[in-house]
Amino acid sequence: MTMVRTRIRVAPDGTLTGRASGLPPGEHEAEIALVDTGKGVDPPDVHTLLARVHAIQQEIAQLPVLDERSSDAIIGYNERGHFD
């Protein structure tokens, strides 16, 4: 027996979607046991979500600059706004 841990999504029509690494492509028979992660409780409020976004923004702002070129130069725009 092969044990696979994965996260799946169940659509309103009952279809499952997800990814399972380590399995060969094709059809497989599976037995699913649901694990209570506590994540199915109430969704976070707006203040909690904003706090998470701000934390991510601060973390990104602390990352080093690896390329000093302007955004246009990185993308490849020339002085006429076209790609080089």
C-alpha cells in the first residue's frame, strides 16, 4: 500500500481536484480519510487578512535588490516603449 498526503478540493458537484506527487499518471483507487485541521472554521476577518498582507509586504521590502536596472530596462522596453 502506498500512502499519499495531499490537499484536495471538492466541488459542489462532488468532483475532486488536487495534486498527488509520487504517483504515476493514470487512474488509481483510493480511500480518503478526512483530517480535521481546524481550518474549516470561520474565515479570518478583514483586519486579520490586512495584517497578513502587511506582514508579507514588510517581508518583501526587506529582501535585497538583486538588479538595479529600472523595470522598463528589465522588461526590455526601449525609449519608444517597444521591446528591443
